Amino acid sequence: MKVSVTRKNIKFLPDSSRVVARYFNSGNQRTKELVGRILVMGNQEVTHTLEQINRGFARRHRSISAIFYKHYENIRGIIDEMQINEAELSEDRKMLIGSYLTMEYSIESSAFFNPSMVKDFDQSSLEKGEVRVVISFRATGEGHVSSIVFRRGIIDKDNNLRMMRIGDDIEKAEILHKMMFNKKRIMSKLAEMDTMDIYSTILNDLPEVFEYSALKNALTIELANPIITKEKREAYEEVIWLMDSFYDIQFNHDSDISERVIFPVSDTESRGIEDARFVRFVDDDGSDSVMGTYTAYNGNAVLSKLITTEDFYTFRVMPLYGEGSLGKGMALFPKKINGKYAMLGRMDGVNNYLMYSVRPNEWKNPQLIQRPEYPWEYTQVGNCGSPLWTEEGWLIITHGVGAMRRYCIGASLFDLDDPSKEIGRLSEPLLTPLEDEREGYVPNVVYSCGSIIHNKSLILPYAVSDYASSYAVVDLKELLDALKDSKKILL
């Protein structure tokens, strides 16, 4: 049974004018030389130079002076090393130093792709048949560094999407690192990384719940030991890397959602935040939040992370652990199943797995539920976002990779009470790259990170060859009928 797909004539394209003011450090020695040059400038020259910089950049960034001062604060250690009496530095001179430690970064200049759509918390003041949505995108700039950005829109009764105006500024969040840690969970994560033995002495001396500063101080003392082995040095640096992966971020309430960018914060994501899959999660008590997963990449290793919010202003970020989290493409179910959180994953890079947990950041004992079956997905099969609840079963939008690394989008249906049981699966892709969708940063790709159901339709946002994004609409009954009529795949 053929399922018709209506592609909508809307495109989300990269925009090189969307810039953030990013901290730039060229190394201690060069920074010292730079500061030295600024220190010999006369007061009048400092004021005049700062005024010129503000004229050129203040209209491009909200509170540019605060940004300059913050970046100056980042080199307090260097100021101390240079034995500079900070009390003698004027505010203008500090901000001028900060301006030389700042660069503009165009967050969307290369690609604007892999969208994920959720229903907004606020559904007031809408016409019949409308729904307000928030769409997240993977925005990629110079050097292929990715971040998460948002757009807000309204889908009308005819499933047409009307986007809200984009804000003028872009704001990075204030970062608040988590200060308290559970020793048992940290030891479990270190065991996964095969480095537990190295930390046993240090961790055994800490209480069951300890402050970040306590462990960091202990590790700093060890790192200062001149005879420390290379293995221990790398391992100690790795645990600091892990600790820094827990943090909260806070945006100002006078910012529009389109002005908020979740930019890489910790070393674990220094080369990018990839493919966020958000879902509107409803807990057993009826409370709801938006939860998501993304892949942190540091140029060498990937780390799956959980991100949660109740208002799109404050977000909590933490790493996922357990053997089921070792890989990409994790997607959380929108509610608990039999009292437990449920998650999809692709830990081996090839097949779809199902996991249950009493905690949303611990994923063990993955169960294989789906492997490549058809030629268009022989290379790998994975999810395209969180499962969608329907009366007929869990609708899971999938991606398949076939010959020539072509990515297509498919669909499967799983049992509501036991989503390890596959009810049906499309033998042909739901979406394949059209001729005018084949060109981009990565050719021959259609891909999604999350859909919704509205007006008895599947609203499917998708990326076009890792460059731009669009969306399609699928009649839900037609899709479910095709899935139920399909031959069941036996694993």
C-alpha cells in the first residue's frame, strides 16, 4: 500500500548574518604580548579605540560591553602571572582587553538542518485546528562546529506552517556548572571508560555525595606531581572532562526564543552539539517538560547527553551513561512504559535498540528490536526522533542508509505495552531525496530528529542533504493502515 507524502513549499536556509560574540584565546604567550601592548596605550587612546569598537559592533550584539568584560575575566590568571596591579586598570582598559579576546562566529553560515519539532508549552490565542510549535535545528558554522537554535511557528488547520519573526540578536546562555555529584554514578561511568582503577584511591576518600571542587582539588594536586605517569595524567584530565559535562544554562527572559543559541560549553562538545532530538515528555503525575538527547563531539570521541527544560529559558544538561548510551541517535519515549523511562538507541551504529531505566540518564541492557531488512537500509537503520503515541501503537519514524550512503526516511509500528514487538514496517521509504534535494553539505540525504501528530496527520520536518530544512505532511490513517498491512518482520 503506497503512502502519499505532501512536501510543503517552505525552506529553512543557512544565514551568515546570525553571529555570536565568542571568546578567542591564541595561547598564553601571545595573550601576554597582546595585553602588554594595550597596557602601554595612553588613557585617551584606550577610550578612543574602545569607542570605535563599540560603534562597529554594539548594534550587532546585546550588551557588548558585558561580553568584553566577561572575556577579560577569563584571563585573570594571566593578569596575575604578569604581576599587573588590577586596581590600576580602568574599566575601559579592561573592556578593551576583552574586545581583543572576542571574535564573531557565524553559527548558521554553513548549514541549518536536522530539525526536531515539539508542541509549545503555550497554546493560547489560537484558532480552531491550530497548534503552536517550537522547532530546534542543528546550526553549523565555520569549522563545522554545531549548536542548537530554535524557531517558533503555528501550524494551521490545513497543516500550513506560519513562522514567527526572527529576533534581531543572538544570545548565548549563562553557564552554571553542577557542584554536587553522586560518587556511585561517577564510578559507574568511569568503569565504562575503563579507567576506574586509576581513580579508586582518590574516589574512595570522598563522601557518597561530594562537591566538584573537592575532586578537582584532589586531581589538581595529583597533576602537579612531576613524576605522575602519562596514563594517570590523561585519566585525571578525562575525569575533569566528565565533571564539566554537567551544567545548567540560563537565558535572559527578555530574549526571543529565536535569539537563544545553545553553543558548545564543555570540552566534551568543543567540536559541536549534534542532532538534538526533543520530545514533549509527560510524567506519571501529569507534569510535562521538554526532554531531549544530543551527541557531544570533541573531535575524537562522542558522548550522548540529556537536556531538559520546562520553559525554554533554563536547561539542564548531563551526560548519559550505561552501555546503551555508547553511540549516536538516542531518542526518549514521550512517557514512561510500565513505570520506567524508555529509550531508543543505535549503540552498534547499525541496528535499533530499546532500553528501560528508572533514571533518564542511565541506560543499560539494550535489547535489539530492529535490524536492516531492505536494500535502502542495508548499511544501517536508526530512528528519526522520539516515538509517537497512536491508538494503533508506537509510530517510529526511522532512517535507513543504503548504497552510495543515501539516507531515506521510513516508518515502523510497535506495540504500545511492549515496544520490543514490531507490528509493521514500510518496505519502501516514506521519503527519499528528490532530484532538487540531493545537493548539499552531505549529498543524497533526507533526515529528521523529531515529528509531531496534528490534525490527524504526521507533521515531518526534515533536513535536505545536511544543508537546509523543510517539512512534509503525511495522512496518519493512511500511514497506519499501510503499517498494519505490511508483512511483519521477524528478528
